[in-house]
Amino acid sequence: AGPGSYTVGTMSERFDCHYCRDPLQGKKYVQKEGRHCCVKCFEKFCANTCTECKKPIGADSKELHFKNRYWHDNCFRCFKCYTSLVNEPFMLRENNKVWCSNCTATEDAPRCKGCFKPIIAGDQNVEYKKMVWHKDCFTCSQCKQVIGSGSFFPKGDEFYCVSCHEHKFAKTCAKCKNPITSGGLTYQEKPWHSECFICSNCKKPLGGKRFTAVEDDFYCVECYKECVAKKCAGCKNPITAGFGRGTSVVNYEDESWHDYCFKCTKCARGLANKRFVCHNGKIYCAECPKRL
């Protein structure tokens, strides 16, 4: 802001006031825009009005001006902190209010969503989806511990640290009972870690592979054949019903057969769902034992 553009002095020559025509010789006068006038007429007709206090800026007052606005020097203060801005950097804001640079920076700074105070230059902060926090104000909604720049999980308007999110929201593995934070799979509507859903024998992961369940255990195709499946008393191969082929099984006493392997020892007639005779540990149709 600059000083006003008029001259104040004591008249030594003979001049009359431009407005009231009173003689000015030997009196204090003001010269503005080529006109001489007494102090009283100056304040009445010529003085600028202070932008802050709305009163005339008299000839005896120090005047500052900026962009066609005028202030008493003692009115030229920061609107926020009242610091004098004479010879100090300032900004003219809404409603013709002047602000110091510090208050301007604070007022224009983004507000912390946690404490609602401004985040000024140099403050450590966290930003997420156009929201901002002081680093120490960004806390877990559950345990209230500072998340800061660490990992977090948003849930609506709340934010959780990794530990609290796991215990509050994550699914629990059906085997190890620990939270499933990523990936995993579902079997019979139960969640599993991929590394927990494995063959009970060879321990290889079963995700995306063919397997069969035996009570609470799971087996890959190979291990089921070798370790679990019954061996056919006829062909001696595993009976692997349940791997996509509708294999029927015939059970008799302590032995089992594929339905197509359960046939007469003599005539090879298929005996599944038919009458048969067991003689000396071998299976015969009802007719062949008569011919032995």
C-alpha cells in the first residue's frame, strides 16, 4: 500500500480556501489536485473514507492506499490476527479485508478430517479420495492407534488397520481358523486358505484340481487311488468312483468289484444285480456250478 497523494503545510502566501473562501495565510492547509483548502473543508469534501473504519482520513492522519481503497495507517491491520501490515506483505480478500501472509496461508490450507485444523506447509499428512488428515490424526476406527502412512482398509466412512480389519471383517479359514486376507477358495460354502486346502497324503494344493473328500480329508486323484480307494477283486485296479465317471461298485463280504468286473469265473457273464454263487472263493452264475 502506498501513501496518499496530497500535500499538507502552513500557508505563507495569500490564498483563500477553495470551498469556504476563508483566508489560509498563516493557517494549516491541504493542497490536493491543484486546490488549496482548509483542514475542515478537506475532511468534509476531499478526504478519502477508510475502508476499514468507514471514517474520513483526515489531513493529520497517515493514509495508505491500494487498488483505489484507502486506510488509516492504524486501521491497516490483519483481519484475523490484528497485526499491523504497514510495510508487511498482505493480501486483500473478500469484503475488502486485508490479511497477513501467515493467516492467508492458514485460512487457505486444507482442513484435517480428524481434528478439523488446517494442514499447513511442512505438516506430514495422509490423503485419500480428496480427504486429508494430519499424519497423527489418521487413526484406526477400531483400536484408535495411529495408522499414519501404513496400510489400511476403508469401510464406508471408517478406516481400519490391517490387524483390526482381519479380526472384524476377514473370513476365517475352515482349517487353520486364521483370517483370510487375500485370495483363498470356497468348498461346501466354507472358506479356505489356498495353502490349507491340500491333499492329506502328498500335501499338494488342490485348488483348481480334481480331488475327492473322505470324511474330513481331501485327496488328489493319484493319492486317492493309491492310498484310499478300494482295489477291485477282479482287475486289482482302484475303484475310483467320484472322479467324473459314474462307476458302480459291487460289495460282497470284505471285497469289492467294479460292476463290470463282477462276472462269472467260468462263462464271464456279468453278474451285477443278478443271482450268483460263491464257490471256493470264486464267483459263478447260478448255472455254472452245476457244470463243474
